[in-house]
Amino acid sequence: MSDAARLLSEATDVTLFAHVNPDADALGSALALGRALRRRGASVRVSFGWPGEPPVSLRSLDADGLVVPATEVPEVPPTLVVCDTGSLQRLGPLSDRVGATIAAGGDVLVIDHHVANTRYGTHHLIDERAEATVLIVLRLLDEMGVELDLPTARCLYAGLVTDTRSFRHASAATHRMAARLLEAGVDPEATTRPLLDTHPFRWMGMLSGVLGAAQLEPSAARGLGLVHTTVRLADSDGLGSEEIDSVIDVVRTTSEAEVAAVLKETAPGRWSVSLRADSRVDVGRAATACGGGGHRLASGFTADGEAGDVLAALRKALDEAPLLG
């Protein structure tokens, strides 16, 4: 932590990356840290590989206008910070900036909480026990002596409330950190509602069709049950990524299945698969077997081909995945 604080305190030009299709933990981490560095006089930019701009629900977090399109990121950033990103692949088209920075003798600081992080930087600040990357960023800001103001606290709270599933996976220490953010002025209802409880009307029609096509396989996932559904391009037309990503949170409520999966078609024949487990199957290992990764109870991967073939590979991976506890 002290090495990372010293590195950033001496940096004068810093680029911060979130992973592709950033969530609140990735973007909130980058924006909170970027804001602190900007206030210290550094030139700062925040970006991600795709889409071209942040999800609607996250745009209000960028109070300082730090987010720039991927096309405006320097070819060789002198100092690069990558937040909440377990591997280079998760950076998409910006992954080459990591190698370019290292080759030029620059610094790449990776801040993350994923168990499967591949340690692709020059410096690593990784705590696999942290429930969210924003918690690591908050500790780093404390190490740097940064005052916790309201815009920074909002970025951190957004990442914390989403990655802990509204604090259902939060330790006592994490609740105490959340209290610090509330004491800094965060309005929990105003911050959380656009992240978790707001969707356009079109979302309801999509959800109705997608849930109606869901299938339950009681014998899958080592006999603990798998529920899955598919969101095709025609289903998601006119909707943002956050609406599509929210489907897994409804599917996972199926009581007869330990594992939930949603196959999201991102291009013809290309799928982004979200996995969630209740408590017993390590879906992180299953995702890794399919070329992805993530946490033990929440993970994902991308795949090409027919939906049926992707599901067949997933069934095999789940049957081979270890049980937890």
C-alpha cells in the first residue's frame, strides 16, 4: 500500500482504466482515485475499451469530466492504473497500452480483488478478501492522506453497494467503511436507485420474453440444479448494457437451482455469459475452464458459436467445478 501511494503521489500524468462494459466497482474505483490525483495537480484521464461512453446509470459519478473515449488514450501512458480487472483480456482494445507502458519503462499499477488476477502489471495492489475494489481504493486514499469529500465518497459507495449485493456480502469492517461514506454526505437512496432500481419501460417487455424462455435443469451443476436463459440481439434492441446485465439478478432467484446462467448475444454467434451461484458451486472455476474468470460465486466468460454448444461446455465445466465449504 505504501509503495502504491508513493508511486501515485509522484506521478504527474496518470491514465486509469476500468474493464470493458464497466460496472460501478470498476468505474467508481477509477473515478475516485482519478479525482484525488487531479486535485493534487496531476493530468488525469479515465477510460475503458467499450462501449464508447459509460452506462447511463454511472454517468453522474463523473463529476469532474475525467472519462474520455478509448480513442483519446495516449498510445504510451507514462503511468497507468488498472482497476477491478483480472486479466489483460478484460481491457479489450486498450490491452495493448499495458505492454506499451511497460516497454517504455513506465509504471502499471493493478488494483483489484479478483482471486484469478493474472498479475500483468509492474505493481500490484490486490486483496482477494476485499468484497469490492473500491475498498482497496479507499485504503489507498487514506494512505495518501486524501480527504474524503462527497463526490469521491459517492463513487466509492456506488461500487460498494453493487459488488456486495446491497451489503448482503459485507463484513462488519466493510459496514464500517460504508458508514464513513455516509458520514461524508452520501445519500444512499439517491445513489442506489439509479444503479439497481431504475429501468426503462422497454426492459419489462424484454424481461418477460427472456424469463418465459428460461429453462431449469435439476440434474446439472453436480445435481444441484442449473437455471439458464438467453438474451438474443433482437431481445436487447434499444436497451443499454445495464438492462441486459440485470437479467441474471432475476434468474438467480430460482430456488430449485444452485447456479444461474444468462447467455447474452453481443454479436451474431458471440456470447457473453454471466454466472451466479448460491453458495456451493465454484462458478469462478467453471468460468475459468470456459476461458473467463471471476469470483467463486459470481463470474463470467465469452464464447463463440451456437448457444447450445456454449451451454454444453458450461454444463461440463459446472460438473467438474469444485464444491465450496
